[in-house]
Amino acid sequence: MASETLSATIEATTNRLRLRSGSERARDARGALRLALARLDALRTPSIGFELESAVGKRIREVRCRAACGRTRTLRRRSGKPAPPACPRVRLGRSPNGATGMSMHLFLDTNIYLGFFRLSTDDLEELRKLAVAVRSHDTVLYLTDQVCDEFRRNRARTINDALKAVEDKKLSKSFPRLLTNLVGFPEMKETLEKLESQQAALVETAREAALRGDLRADHLICDLFEAARRIPLSTEIRAAAETRRLLGNPPGKKDSIGDEINWESLLATIPSGEDLVLVSNDGDYSSKLDPRVADEFLSDEWTRVKRAAVSLQPSLTAAFKTYYPTIHLDADVDRGLAIDALIASPDFRGTHLAIQGLSAFSGFTPHEVASMVEAGLSNSQIRHIFEDDDVRAFYADLIDRYGEHIESARLDALREALAASTPSQ
């Protein structure tokens, strides 16, 4: 009798646990369903999408669902401005697979960063454009420990080689006799001597700035390194890279394992289904048949492992031209640079100039608004002239148009700061 009672008790307890487990699974499923429906509505209805994006701080670009056949279907936001007219957004362009409004997954080889210290096809302006794209979440820039170490190891040598190349370009001081008696020859010779002196002074100035880490390229690259998604070198990545090298699989050089580490880092980090834009110009990742495309082994491997594609670009400029239509990029870059000018305003004049530049734009994203509000509260060169008409009008307009998207504490602080200032008479 006791055993029967015990068996009945165990069975009843087991049934209750099953019911509870089923209930929890059902609750989890309902939560996942509600999230999926919300994201789907975000794609269908711009106003809902804007609210959700503001709440989570990220853009909702696509919804993935598994069909009955087992295949995964992806619904992507159509091109255009997803936000309501009160706060339009400017999209940067299309992703590597051609869909608009998606993030580009980007990796720059070390030689691309070092190229900004020497003669290259890239201009420093490209780094500024990339910084804007990364901050606006339209580009995910990946940075490996290997690239960081390679950059630090080779920076000084690269700069020294570039400066030495300039020093070696001596201007000729020998001229045919037929020129020496002509009008203007003494002036030309004096100009060449001054030019040689100025060149030497400029090289010395650049060398001193390089020692301080104060070159313009240093600042831009430092900003990119801070904004990039860092991939630490794990034991698993190192082991996979060593195995790749032993097998002789690309990429890589005979005397280094760096390229293998970079590739395995990307394989371990970038989500499945995401295309990769790889920027390198040293040939380690390119096809031996056509240097303009990725190595066949690497391309096939990425397709097999990630169910996506790899695009090889020789320069950052080429990557922007391929994936970001210039008109959209320019709009985002100009707006981003104008916002940066306000945030970093060094004096009252800089603030007025930045406000004047920002008046040319019809709308901002919630992230941009938050950055400008924070700058107004923390930068004394902005806060101390809230009483000036243009500064007051600009921040009052931000409150009127985007108040519901500003964090309540920061919104209250901004209102108090504006109320405490007295307009200029």
C-alpha cells in the first residue's frame, strides 16, 4: 500500500513538473513570438520601428523566420527613410549582398591602416568617413588583437621610411650655364634653397609629431580602434590558426601566422549569413588567377561555413565606392562631421560655427540627438552661451522635435539649463 501511494505521489509530482516545464516553454515561446511580431511590425510600420529602435538603441534591419520546409526566410526593411517625417534618417547605402539599410561587416588588414602614413590610394578623409559609418551603426568594423599588435610593431618603421623617402628627394642645384645669366635665375635659385630648408623643417616637425603620436592619422586610427568590435586572441583561435598553417591553407606567409589568426578570428566572430568585406592590398587574401577577387579557397570556405560571400577590396576608397553610393555617404558624413564639430567645440566661436553648419540638416537620429544633448550639458563652450539666440534656438528645437526620444533625466537637465540662461539683449 505504501509503495502504491509512493508511486502515485511520484507520478503526480512528475506530471506537475511536466506541466510547469511545458508552461515555461510556452511562456518563452509566447515571448519570442511577441518579439518576432514586434520586429515584423517594425518593418511594416515606420512609426513602430522608430519607437522600438529608440528603446533598444539599435536599428531593426531584418526579421528571420524558419519556414515549414526548414529553410530560413529573411524579411528586410525596404529602402527609404524608416522614421516618420519629424525625424528622417539618411541611409548609407547597400550591404555587400545588395540589400539596402543593412550593416556592412568590414575588416581592414594592417597594411591598410599603415598605408595612411605613406603614399597610398586612400586619403585621410576616408578614415573620417569610416568613423562616421561605424558610429552610425551602418558599418561593423572588426579589429583583431593581431592587427593591433602588427600596427604597433610597424608604425614607427613605416613613418620613418616615408620621411626618409621625402628626405632623399633632393632638388638639383646644378644648372646649365645658359640659364645662369637669364633674368629670374637668381630668384629661382633662392626659391629652391628656401624650399629645401622648408622641406627639412617639415620633415622634422612630422617626426616630432610622430614621436608624440600626434599625427592626424594617429588620431583618426585611434578613434577607429576604439569604435571597432575587438576580437581578442583566444586559445581556440590560436589553435585553429596553427592547424590552418600546418595544413597549408590560405591565407598566410611562410614566416608568419598573422593572416591565419585574422581569418580564424573573423570566422569565429562574424554571425552566419553575413557577408564580409575584406580590405587588403598585400595579396595574401587574393586569387592567384585574378587579384581583384578573394582567394577561391577562402571564398568557398566562407560560403560553406557562413552561408554568405566574401568581397575583397584593394583600398578603403574602393570599398566605399562599391557599397556606399556617394550621395548617401556624403549626406551622412557631412552631418556626422557637423555633429562632431559641435561636440568637440573648443570655444564660443566654434560653437556658433557648428550650430550654423547643423542648421543645414533637416533631421537627426535619436543617437545623434543624444550626443548633441550630452555635449550641450558637458561642454562649457556650449553650455555657457545657451543665452545666445542661435544656440538657444537650436537646442529648443531639439527639445520640441525629439523630446520624447531624449532620456528623461537629460531632457530635464537641458530644460533647466536653458531656463537658467538669460537671452542676450
